Amino acid sequence: MEIDDIVMGLFIHLLIPALGLVAYLKVYLDLKKEQVSPFVIKGYFFLFFHYGGVLVVILTHFFWEWSGMASIGTMYLCSIAPIIMGVISFKLRYMFRQLRYHNILFWGGLVYMVLILVTVLILT
């Protein structure tokens, strides 16, 4: 394994998730300051987790080596994650106009669920 491969692997699998965690913590503090419900805070965790997972899978596919762990992550992102995001959007269906946080979470969950399901249907 060359040094470029090691640097790319560290970038994809350590730096990108760390940046996502920092971004989530900033949003978390804003949500706490606005006194948003715990459901929305947990929903944002899943939103960051799933979209970040998609980003890591895409970067792994194009710039690094595919592995069994990448396959397992992709299976989760294509099978279980759309259900979780669908439930989040369903529960926010009447609240998404309350705050911009609700609106972003509602549409983020809906878009994730629809795009992943359409992608899986096209590829199968």
C-alpha cells in the first residue's frame, strides 16, 4: 500500500466523519439553544449519519478500495436508512412548518428516502 492510498483512506474514513461530527455538534448546540424537541435533535443525528454515510460510500467507490465493510454500509444505507428517514419525515408531516429546523429535517428525510429507493429500483 502506497503512501497516497494511506492518506486517501485517512481522509475518507477519518477526516470526513470528523468534519461531519463537528458540523452536527454545531447544529446540536443551535437546536438546544432554540429548545427544539428531542425527537428533532435525534432526527438530525440520523440525517447527518445517513448523508455522511452516503458521502463516505461515494468517496470510497471513486477514490479508494471497495471492501466488505463498504458493502455492509451500503446495504444499511439502502435498506434500513430509508425506513428510518421515512419514519422521521412521517412524524414531522404536520410540524415541518413550525421552525426551519423541522422543515429541513422533514425534506431531508423525504429526499433521502425517495432518492435511495428510486436508485435501488433503477439498479435492480
